[in-house]
Amino acid sequence: MLDLKAKLAAAGLVSKEDIAKAEAARNRPRGGGGKPSAPAAPRPPGLPVASLRGKPKGEIYDAVRRFVEKVRLDVVGVLPTEAAEAFHFPAPTGRIGRLTLEPDVAAQVRDGAAAIVSYMSNHGLAHAVVPAQGGREIAEVMPLWLRVLAGDDRAGQTEKPPEKSADKPPR
């Protein structure tokens, strides 16, 4: 007499037929009973590079941000372990950037299985580790955002400084 059904039946609030109907409904398979739907074709993971060409920067930023959030390999919002190491890389501005990476992720970056990319987060320019193919796809759309990828010549490019005007004397 420990379960709720027995207590409700003893109190006269439900009948045994009500309990049987409820259990039958609970054990019935769900899914609408209609024609089984065909399994959805799996979407290929990746950045839709072809559809992003020629789009405004805002749309590219949003697409890359969503892609990075979906495939990134480095953990966000968690304190690094004691084994984590600082990984330095050239930023697009020519300065040196740093990510604290766990040993397995750092090894993937060194081996060329993963890439470090820049992207426009909701809070400004940020960096993340993504699979190597994802880094290549991002470089197709935004070449300066590929920061580190072993074996790829596009990685680590910096912005060209503005040319000095011959009319103005140096300060």
C-alpha cells in the first residue's frame, strides 16, 4: 500500500479500471502511430563556405561563431587542470596571443589535427581550437582568422600596416 495508485483506489478516488487504462496508456508506444517518417539525411558538418562568399560581414561573423561554438575542441568556462599549458600564437594584429590548452588539445594543434582560429564572438575577437578541416573552412571565408595549422601556409598571416605617406614627416 505504498504506491499512490493503491492509496487513491483505497480512498475511492479512482477505480481499478481507471488504473488499468492509465497503465495501458503509459505502456503504449509513442510516436503518433502514422506512417513512419524517413530518417533525416545527416547534415554534413562544416561551414557553408560557398553560401557565405559575398555575404555581409555580420552574417559571416554569425555563421562562423555558431560553427566554432558547435565544433570547438578547447573547453570554455572551466578552470584548466594543472597539466594545461600555455600555447602562444601570432594574432592577426602581429601581437602574440595565448590560449591555455589541455595536453591532448595542444598535441592535436602541434600534430596538425586541430587549428587555432580567431573569430568574432559576442564580446569581440576571440580564439578557439577547432578540427583542422574547420580551420581550413574558416580560412576560405576569412583568411586572417586561421592562426595556427601545421602544414598550411595561410596560417599566421598578419594585417598589413597602413602605408606611410611621403607627404607627412615622421613624428
